Amino acid sequence: MSAVNDTKFNYAMFLLSGITGQEDIYLWIAVPFCLMYAISIVGNSFIVFIIKTDPNLHEPMYILLSMLVITDLSLSIATMPTILGIFLFNSREISLDACFGQLFFIHALGKIESSVLLLMAFDRYVAICNPLRYTSILTLSRIAKTGVVFLLRGVAIIFPLPFLLKQFRYCRTNVLSHSYCLHQEVMKLACSDISVNSAYGLFITLSTVGLDSLLILLSYVMILKTVLTVTSRTECLRALNTCVSHLCAVLLFYVPEIGLPVIHRFGNSSTHLLKILLGYVYLLVPPLINPIVYSVKSKHLRMRIMRILFK
């Protein structure tokens, strides 16, 4: 009897959701989504190509930028099949293993991107607060080693999640509110005790995104303190101007990254639409905006792009 009950209540797949109530215009909604993915993939790939082929851009700031856009590119590829599958073909079904695999990549890449933004904040801190030692502190080999450490951190800390989720039985419902899989939502569908997952998820958030954002804030406090001691107003603005693109990337990432788990934990039915919109902003906007912002704000990168486009 127990085996029958397990078979009856243990779902073999989840159903993803698009934008509730707008099913009749899914094909029209798919158009901007396709454009956003196309611009993100082409734009990020183009920036990586330029940085790789131009020796003049083999500097710490641009190496870190290439790490950021590679992470954004990977995040777009991880979410594109399910999001476009729903809006183009109304394909909502996803197996448990595929769902667990997707959420692993989404969360791991999110933690890696948080680490890259922290490295970029440290780069700006050294460039402004200790410019004479910039090249000796931020060597390419040191950046590469630190990048590998943060990559392993992101993978290792998320690695247990799919295996923890796989132990559960899912008997309440199999409908997800997003067009992709997130740990904080999937675990709520289990009819088992999820206290371990909930505590571990909170630990992950505090030890990665929470710690990284705190260190980024600290670095900008130090930068602001140094800049305010500069007597020339022009030099002060010039120094702050080098941080604008990074600040945009930080806000685009951390606002939905922190807001989405908070809504999942404490939100109610009235925040459902906000949760869906914030979910799309979290995954689609940073890969779309980051290459545009950095191309506009970085003079050397902008000139290189112009030379290639008008060659």
C-alpha cells in the first residue's frame, strides 16, 4: 500500500508557468523575449571576442568584465530553453531531473556573478585608493587564481541542493510559478520536512550574496572616503565616473537577487505578479544591460567596437 501511495503522490514532472492570464498573447510576448535573448547572446559574445583578440584590453578591468559577461551568457543559455519553450510552443512540462539541473546552474551562476562583482569592486578600490600599486596587486595570474576559487565556491555550495531535493516526495502540487526552476520554490512543493533545505538555503544566501554585497558596500565607502579628500572637483568626478558602470551592474544584480528570495519566503498572493516580473528581471535584464552599459562607459572598449563595426 505504501508503494502505491508513493507512486500516486510522487510527481514525475513539474509544470512551468508563464504570465498567468496572458496565454492568448504568448506569441506576441515571445517577440521581446527572443529579442532580449538575441541581443544578450550576441552582445556578450561580441565583448568576449573583442577582449580576447585585442592585446590592449588584456588588463584587470577588462579581464573581469569578460568573466562577468561569460557568466551572464551562461545564465541566458541556462534559462532560454524553458522560457522560450513556454511562450513559443506552450511547452510547460519539465522532468524532475531537468528541473534540478536547471536550478543548479541558475543558482551556481548567480553566486559566481556575485563573486565577480566583488572582484570588480576590489579592482575599482585599488585603482582609486592605491593606484601606484595597482599593477602589482592585480596581476593577471592572481585574478585567474581568485576567479577559479570563486568558481569552485559557487559550484561547491550549490552542488548539494539537487541531491537534497531529489530525496523529497512531491505530493502537494507540481505547478511552478516561474518559467524556470528555483530552489526556494521547488522545495515548497515537497510534502516532506524541508527545514534542512530552508536553513541551508539561508546559509548560502548569507555566506555568498550577503557577504559579497557587504564587502562591495565597504569598498565603496573606502572609495568615497578617498575621493572626497581630492581637492579637484574634476578629478573627483572623473574617479567616480569609472565606478558608474560597475554600480549599475551591482544594482541590476543584487536588487532582484535579494528581493526574489524575500518575496518567496514572506510574500502572499498579492505579490504573485511582482514575483513573476522580478523573476524575469533577475534573469533577463543584467545580461542585456551589462554589455551596453560597459560599452558606453568604457572609452577603450567603445573605440574598439567602433573600429570593428565601421571597418
